[in-house]
Amino acid sequence: YKRLVDMDSLLREGSNILNRLKEILITVEKEIPYFENVFSKLTVLEKINAPQLSRFLYDVKSIELNTLGFAKCFDLFINYSENAGRNGGEYTSPDTVNKIGISILSPLDGTFYDGVLGLGGGAIEAIRYSNENNGELDIYGQEKDARTYGLAKIRLFVSGGENVKITKGDIFSAPGFKEGNTLGDFDYVYMDIPKGLAINHNFTHDPFDR
């Protein structure tokens, strides 16, 4: 990844830093399958200008970026961009709620599923819980909103999620994990109320008998 993103070179771009970063992200999408169609759906960079991005990247460069540190930096960047118009709690449950919920669920080994993934806070907390208890989780999730889906994939990546499969779409009309007319089974399921999602699905003739 360092081959694709040279921080020093990027910071030397000056007023062209935004355009150069966009070019880099397009290259990342092409060369790393996990990020396919992720960055092209994001609008975060449209909310800031070149000086703001430069200051943020200089701050990031000045600290020691272990996995946890980079994850926190990315969350700060998202929170900053959200202040430009959206409510920061629109797409994610509070960290305290996720910590309590995951501690009750106690996901250690096996498969973990969140069908209303949002920004992935629950899944990230599940990864942390499993790692701290010497477990190994395979993470599955689905998110309807294209922008939020992209942000969730990035957050999970920088948070150390290695076994992650996320799909984009409506869990009612197009569930992402199924075999024929049978929905996937998971060892742990953790889902918040799908806030802001209009449920227009006709369950009378649901192919999955929900």
C-alpha cells in the first residue's frame, strides 16, 4: 500500500493535492480488489479544500500510525466531514452501545453478521473483542447506502479487519448472503434498527419466508 500512497510526494502537491489524492484512490480501486467501487462512491473529499486536506495529512504524518492510531485518525476525518452537513449519528450506533451489545453477545470464533452495517461500528467492536480474547471472526455485513458502504469498508480495513465480506443493497429485497432461496446462517448476528430505511418490501410473497 505504501507503493500506491506516498505521503511525502502527496504533500508536495500543494494546491493540486485534492486532485492528486483522487487519482491515487482510483488507482487503489483498480489494483486492490477489496476497494473496488468504494472510493468512487464517496463525497467526503468534495466537502474540504486543499489547505484543510494538507493540514489533516500533516497531522496524520506527525504521529505514530499503528493500526489503532490510523483507525482513530480516519474516524476523526469522517467526523470532520460529517460536520459539513450530516448528523454524525445518522449512520452508526454510539460506541458505548456497541461495546455493551458486543460484550453481551461475546463473539469469539466463527461468523459474525450485521445486516444494517452503517459505518461498521458494531463489526469493528466485534473484531476488537474477538482479537482481545484470542478468537478469530469472519465478518459479514450489508449496507444499502452506497456512500456509507464505502466508508464502512475503509473503516473495517484500517481497523484491522482481515476476514471481511460486505455487500451493498437492501437486506429486504436483495439480501447479500444466500444460497438459492435459503438465507445464510451465522454464528453471531448483531443488528441495530435500520434507521432511515423505508420498508416497502412485500413480505406476503417473500421468497425467503420471512
